[in-house]
Amino acid sequence: MPGGEVGVSPYALLIAPFADYDFMRRALVGCLALAMGCGPIGVLLVLRRMSLMGDALSHALLPGAGAGFVVAGLSLSAMSVGGFVAGLSVALLAGLVTRITPLREDASFAAFYLTSLALGVLLVSLHGSNVDLLHVLFGSVLAVDDGALILIVAITSVTLLGLALVYRPLIAECFDPLFLRAQAGGGGRYHLVFLVLVVLNLVASFQALGTLMAVGLMMVPAAAARFWGGEVWTLALASTGIAFASSCLGLLASFHLDLPSGPAIVLTASAFYVVSILIGPHGGVLTRTARSRHLEARPPDGGMLVHRRSLLLATTIAVALWAAPAAAATTPVPLRVVTLISILGDMIRNVGGDRVATTVLIGPDSDAHAFELRPTDAKSFAEADLVVVNGLGLEGWTDRLVGASGYRGKVVTASEGVVPREMAEEGKTVADPHAWQDLANGRRYVENIERALAAADPMHADAYAANADRYLDELASTDALVRAELDKVPPPQRKVVSSHDAFGYFAAAYGVEFVAPQGIAEDAEPSAADIKRLIDQIRVEHVKVLFLENALSPRLINQIGRETGAKAGGTLYADALSKPGGPADSYVGMFRHNVPLLRDAMLASGGQG
């Protein structure tokens, strides 16, 4: 928090994260709604011995979500409708195959779910980067916005109403489906209603936790609840309570320990499950042992009395802590600026100096395209005075995060005024976001940053202008150095292979041809045909030098080297700087590191081309 915290109070640990930050409150409300719908649905799946079907259906949402993404991008409504249609279709088709063939239901669901998973990954990968795929697969509970909350609450309301209307038939089908068919003759339609409710709740969970973890809040608390009750309604209450407690504690762990929120929530629920196995009053391992010795000495309702008193005490403490005033920070702080990548962070520090506190969400040697939101990141947004983004499609998640975090300030696009390079990717034209690879564009970035800082902090506008002038001169001299060094290489030899197509602006500005095995999104998996074309091109053009990038795995580029005989020329820095003290720990240092490597490698390959 601004100004720092003195000591650690219960308020700061338990209440302040939700009291002080919109994104935490939204996440908590969304998880509460999910718990109320998924809790009883999960219990019914457990009682019906359909637990693994829930997991299969959560994966079955993916092709529908992928189709929605293809049509409308990361649209809440399109991906939700697509996910619902796909999940319900898989459920009905798997049931149909089971009825008309000898195949068992679990095998049928497994086949359909694997097909759905592969189809969904294919759809998203073909029409977007792996960043989009990560958002679909894992979601981000910290980026839940108003539209997602409304959808989750609406689905929970429909679920509770639906369960109230068909509660008795559903319970009867759990324990004696033949009796239900004999008495009501409509077991099939109740089963269909239940499947619809299951898929609806998975769609709601998908908005927060993604398709891979959507089933987490549904099945793990339900499995844990089985050890805490003997009647269906008590199991449903226990499952809902465990799901909500897991969400609350998982979010707090995520906030204080800087862990990914979705996994933290599911792992917290898993911890409840392990504890339930050990001490649950209905079948817990340790409880069975103790009960065999002391059953006659235990008061009939002692356990329930303890639970009631504990609940009353916990409620009282929570209310008291909520009412406690937060310690207000009085220490003045510099202008707080948040940005995504280390390159922009270095520019902001050079212009802002000690009057700006810069937070970089993706640190040195990290992949900007595979960013995963953490609570500290959302907290930084909420507390920021200014947010600076690159633009050109690099930060597609920014609008949703800004809305969820409660940030009300200005979002500045550093690349404003840059003429973007257009690239063909998977049949569509996209902007190349790596504009900083041309130092002329870098100077435009600095000018935009200087204006933004001056507007946010007019009292120090003169200082920002002076810092910017000094820095612009340094960039101009670096640009001249780059051109002088590369002029030493004859034009026919200016050809290299890099592990990622991040040097388009550099190539256009300085006359170097880069060939890359991957497209604009470095985390997107290339196809076998892509690799074949690249290897053929290297062989035909006699390219002798391969370069790795600091944020990427070397395995693919090394494999290409073994296949073609090309040698590794070193590590280039493209999307991220090195750690402090490293070879490229500043924007200027990145060019001063990359250019000599490129020059020497191209000169050494004098026979190629």
C-alpha cells in the first residue's frame, strides 16, 4: 500500500484486501455466486457417480468458446453462448451414443471431451495467439467485470430456482432411478434439466476460472462435503460453504503471497478435501478411529453445538474487523506509473527520474505475450496515478483489467503516432507491436511518455522535459551507432534466423533480413509445415547463423540448427530486458548488445546467400 504498512493486523490480512480494492470485491462476489450454484450441483454429481462427467463437460465448453472467440473475439456473450451450446451438445451426444451402442457412458464422454478439447484449442490457436488461448483455458478471476458478474449471478439464480422446482425428482433419481421412472415416467426429462444446469454452471465458472479449472469449485468442495453430512441438503450447504471459504482464503493467499488466483482457490479447496478425509465426522479416517473408542461418551448434538458457536464467534470477529478503520498512509509518494514490459519501464524511469515510482508487471527476461495476471498486478493498477501501455495489440486484456481493478485514471498508449507495420497472420492482417525495435519509434515513445507525465504531474513538467531531452539525445546517438556498425556488413550478408518474428521494425529501419520459425506471437506453437518451410528456406539461402531470444525456449531453434547445420550466434533481446547488471538491462543497452552480435555473425557468414 502507499506509504508502507506498519505491522500486520487481522484487518490488513483478512479484510483490507476486499475493503480497499474493487477487483478483490468483484472476485469475491463472483466466487460467492459460483459457490451457491456449483455447491449443490457438485453434490448431485457426486451422488449420481458422475463426477468425472463434470470434468469432461468443462472441457467440452472449449470448442463453443473458441467458436465465439472466432466470431467476436473475447466477447463475454459470444463465448458463453458458444460454450453452453457445445457443452450441452457433448452431453446429449455422449448419452445418445451410450444408448444406441455397447459403449459405456464414461468412455463415450472421454472420447467426446478429448475431441472437444483438441477442437477448441485448434480454433483459438488458428484465430489468435496463445495469450488468447491462456485466457480461455485458465480465465482470470481477478479480471471479472460487471458483465461477467451479472452473467454469473443470473446463472446462479436460474440454478437455485431450477433445483427448487425439480429437487425431489433429482434426489429420487440419485438413489432409485427405477422408482422415479415407475412413479413419474419422466426420468429422462429430469436428467436433461440436470444436464442443462450442470452446463450452465460450468459456463458461469468458465468466466472466472477458464475451461480447465471451471469444474474445480464444483467437484472438489462437493467431494469434501461428503465427509461432513449425511443428508442431501446438509451436503449441499457444506459444499457451498467449503467452496466459498476456499474462494475467500484462496484470494487472500493469492493477494498476500502473489500467487495465481485460480490455482490458489482450487488448491485451497483441495486442502479442505484432505482435511475432510482426515477429520470429517462422516467417514473421516481419524474420526472413525476416535469414534470407535469414544462414541458412547460424545453428546448427541455436541458437534452441531460447536459448529454453531464457532460460526457465531467467526461472524462477530469478522464484523468487528470490517468496522475497524484502516491505517491511513501519510507518507507522500512519487507519481505512481504502471506499465507492462521492462522496455517501457526503462523509458519511464529515464524520463521520470526520482519523481516517478514505476511498476513493471512483466519483469526482465520474461515473455510479454504469456502474461498471467496476479493480485499484485491488479493492486498496482488500482493504486496507479497513470498507466502506460504499448498498444498495437500487445495488451488485449488491459480494458477488462482496468474495469475490474477500479482504476479511473488515464491509459496512455506509448506507441501513439507510430506508423505500424502490418503483418499477415493466419489469414488476417494484424499490427506488429514491437515498434520499439526502431529507435526512431523509441524516440516517439519517449515524447509521448514525457507529455503524459507532465499532464499527470504539472508541477514537475520542466524536470520531465529536461530528462526527456537528454534521453532523446542518447537515443539519437545510439541510432547513429547502430547504422555505423551495420554498414560494415555487405547487404547480401545481412540475413539471420531468429527464434521469433520480433525484429520487423529493426529490419525495415536498418536493412537486415530476419527469418523466424514463429509468427508475431512468440508463444503460438508453429505447425510442422511452418518448420518445414523454414528449414527449406535456410537450406536454399544458405543461412549460417541462428539467434535465440532471451524470453524463449531454445529447444525449437536448436532443433532447426541440428537439422540445417546453422550455428547459434548468441542471445538477442527483443521483448524484455535482461536483469539489472546483465548485458541488456536498459533500452539503449539492448541495442548495444544486439547489434555487435548481429554484425559479427553476419560478417562471419560471408559465404551465405
